[in-house]
Amino acid sequence: MLSIYKNLNKVLICLLAITFVATNASAQTEKPKWSFGVSGAANGNFFDGTTQTLNNSLMVPTAFHKGKGIRPFGSILAEYQPSSKWGIALNFGYDGRGGKFDGVIAPCNCPADLKTNVSYLTVEPSLKFSPGGGNFYLFAGPRVAMNLQKDFNYTQLKQPNTNAEFSEVRKTLISGQVGIGYDIPVSAPESNTRFVISPFVSYHPYFGQDVREIESWSITTVRAGVALKFGKARKAVRPTEPAPVAPVQEVSFSVRAPKEFLVKNAVSETLPLLNYVFFDEGSTALPGRYTLLSKNQAVDFKESQLQNEVVADMSGRSVRQLSVYYNILNIVGARMKANPEISITLSGASKAGPDEGRKFAAAVKNYLTTVFEIPESKIAINGRTKPVDPSEQPGGTKELELLRAGDRRVDIQSTSDKLMMEIGGGMMKPVQINTTQADPMDSHVVFNINRATELLKSYTIDLTDQQGKVQHFGPFTKNQESIAAQRILGTNEKGIYKVVMLGETKEGTMTQKESSVQLQSEQEILQTGLRYSVLFNFNKANTAAAYEQFLIEVVAPLISNGSAITIHGYTDIIGSEDYNSKLSQKRAEQAQHILEHASTKAGKSNLRFQTLGSGEDSAPFNNNLPEERFYNRTVIIDIISK
């Protein structure tokens, strides 16, 4: 290992020396938009994990764990660079990931060695970024690798050498890389044909690089090499006038008054069911927070028991919704009992490996077969390291503990329309809940300060009534804040208020914005409506596209002329607050776009849409458990008919 590190250090030092020595002549041409070429490099491969069952006929007596090796990489490449600061690149080539495992001692007290020539055809798209528009650049992107070779050579002092192929080798790997490089022009500055030598170094972490379907052998690679690129350059255009000065950035300020009435909605809610069962770290038993019945209790269980009328605020709604979700095993058992033709697959996933994932799935199967007496032949199980749709992404480094908790689970999968919806992106057939609720935001004054987190250190809000009495609120830092209207009114029944937002910019200057708002005491009215929810996978606003058929065929037909449609978007706490606010708005707007288009096509008129992305603020659930975070990645759609 030490010798490989020394060799790689020498390569890195040479590349850095080239970078610092290289200088640019006064460019008379700009970088070409399109470039083509070839690259060659050395892969420094570092093995980790466990390898013992080499193929179906050979399980060696002592497992191999660590290893290393240097193998070649070569590719043809294409680059598109529309500006001096960024571009995209595509490499297609041969990727050697072989090496030699550290030697072990077999039970015969004799040394044993294992070498491998595993290699791949690789497709590597990447995004390039050049700070300041210079020749130095950063790049990052995914790697899709298709297996070419899976040879190994096993030697042991007291037995013949074995040359064969590994079994259970993954045909395709999806991983990622990050790296740096430097473009060194070798053609004349005035030449239209531009030749570039580009030394580069990249890092390929072990994420997504589990070589085999069994065991846990993974590869981490450091690649160092040189690319030769050529393209047709563009003539440089020198500005004859100084560039215009960018305008001073300012925040914008608006105030949304509360609704005239505090509306309580008698809601018939179509509740989506997560088809996941999450497991606690360090245990393969079903967690105690799930509702687990005895065999006698299972006989009397009815899904309709979960549909009873409740009166709740938004936090009460979340308690009710989780209570339904925690019956997921009983719902599945009851549906399978009532429909004997249903078959399911339980796919368990654990970072500890497929064996533990399979134990998760076996625990769920045991409950269904023992308590609900479902035939074992109707339930297939398997184990994985990551679930089918993981939250942890290759190369991710932030909040891994929360992401991995969401990936430690069993996915319940089926093709039966008695268990799953026929439409709707793979959703489990939902449960209908009747409830009466009020949205607390309807009685709040909402203050929107666009770009506050970006431009302001903090800000305050002053409200002055018609008698000159001033109420002071803050300091605040978020892009959106709300204050209960009754808190502002106090004992008054109504009032008109001047609103002043005073903020301090990050440069230390002050900015002031003004508005006004009219308030009156709340009056309650009761109306009936429908509620639907869309759940999103981690960090994916475009999940709504998978639900497009569900929104068009199920939700949109229920919208009548003159209906009011309120769409609220939320996220969990993973990620920055500003990012989550924008993501939730994007999710809500995407759902609105689908419903508006479908309603217009159906000839509906006088529809009133109100769409709001609240990010992680006011999210319906806590964020302590993975199921709470999954249910917070949601868009809630309320339909109130005229």
C-alpha cells in the first residue's frame, strides 16, 4: 500500500508542477465549444471488504480483505464548453480495476495469494467548472461501468494454482467521481485548430462499487493521467466598451393578510401508505412502534377501523396519519387474507450487507405467516445492501446518519391491484380517513422577504395601528415569517396597520420596505372538502411526474367549477433551509401545473389555486424517525367545492 501511495504522490507532484509552470500567452482565440480526443491514465485501486467464496466451486479457507493494484485506463472523449467557466464532458473507455489482495495464511500454515484482473467498459459524463474562466478546472459526475473481465488467480503453497472467473459479479455498476485538471495549450495562440494537453487527477469513492452481488468487496480508485484534446477555436472578441455595472441587489417585501374566516374543513382524506417497514440500527426485530397484533386480534382486524372521524389540527393529523401507517403490516395481512391470489416480495436492505437485509425481510414474513396465516409460498424475500430507491447517493458526505436510517428497511412490492394502486407511480393502495381540521396558517399574517437569507443579516417588522401604537417583532432571518392575527389585534375586533420591514444587509447598510394590512377577528365556518397527498423520494421534485396519471385520472376529475384548490409543499430537515424552501415550492408548483392543465382540458372554469412551499417550516410531522421524514416530503392538495 505504501509503495502505491508513493507512486501516486509522485504523479500528483508532477501534475501540480506542470500546472504551476504552464503559462498562457495572450489568447487571440477563445476555447472551442466542441473538443474531441483521447486520454490515458493509471488507476490506483484499493480493495476493501471481504472475499472468500470465489465462485460456485471454490470457497477458499481464509478470507481476503484488503488489497491494492495499479491498472490502466484509456478512453475516447468529447467535450462541450459553451462558456469559459463551465462545460460538460463524456468519456467512453476501458477501465482496469484489478490488483492483488494482501496475502493470508491458510489453515495448513502456508501462504495464499489472490490476484484479479476485473475490468469494465465505462461511460463517464461529467460537469466541468473553471473558477475565473481559466485553464484550471474541477469536474464531477457519475460513472456507469459494464463488466468485461472477472478473472482471478488463486495460489496456495500446498495446492495447484487456480485460474478461473469470479461468480456473482455485478454486470453494471453506477458510482461517481470528482477530480481536478489543467488545460495546457500546445498550439499557437492565433491558430484556429486548438490542441490541448490536460493532466488530471480524479477520485472514485467506494460508493456504488460493490463488485459482486455477494460478499462486500468494494473498490476505491485514485486515477492520474493525461488527456489530449483538439477542437476548432473561435476568434476572441475584445470588448470596446467597459462592461455594465451590475445593479445593486435588493430584497422584495410583501404581506399576505389572513383569511376573513377561520375555515374548519370536514375532510375526506385519501391517505398514501408508505410501503416500507423501517428497522432500528443493531436489531433485526420488528420495531415496537409498529402495531403488532396477536393471532386472535388479527381475526377481528378491519381496515375500516382506521377510518373513524377525528377532530384535529395539523399536528393531530400527523399523529392520526402515523397511527394508520404503523398498521401497515396489519393492512397488508388483511388485504392478503381477503384476496388469496395476492403475492408479494419483501426486499430487505441494510448497510451491514444483504444477510441482515434478508433477516429484516424474514421478520416481516414471519409476522404475516404466523399472525395472519398467509401461506409462505405467497411471500418471497431477498436481501440487499441498498434499497431499490436509496436516499444515500454515491459520493454523498452530509447527514449520512439520517439518510442511512431511511435506507435500513423492507420494501413491500406487488403487482396486485388489490394491494397496490393500478395507477400512481407504484403507490400502495391508500386508506380513506374522515377528519375535521383547520389550517393554522389561515389565521396568520404572512410576511415574504425574498432573498432575506442571501442578502440580510437580520430584519425586524413593526406594525403601527391607526392610533399610532407600534408593535415590534423580530429579529428574523428567514425568507418567510408569520404572526397570528389575533396576537396583533389583541382585544380589538379589527384594524388597519402600517407594516415596516427594517433590515441590515450583510454589507452593514440598512434597507427599509413598507406595506399595510387590514385585520379583523376570526369567524369560524365549516365546509366540506377532499384531501390528497403526494409523497416524494429524497431530493426529487420530479416525483410528481410519476404521479401525473394519478393526479390527472383520480384527483382532477373531482375538481368542479368554482372550486378552491390549496396546495402546500413541505420537506424534511435534510439539506439547507433555503434549499428546502425552494424544493417544496417547486414540488407544489409542479403538482399545480398538472392539475391546472388537466382541469382546463376538461373544460373546468373559475378555479382558484393557492400554492405555497413551506420547506421544513411547519412540516406536518416531526423529523426524529425515518417514516416521519418520508411523510414530510409531501405535497398536500385540498379541494373545496363551491
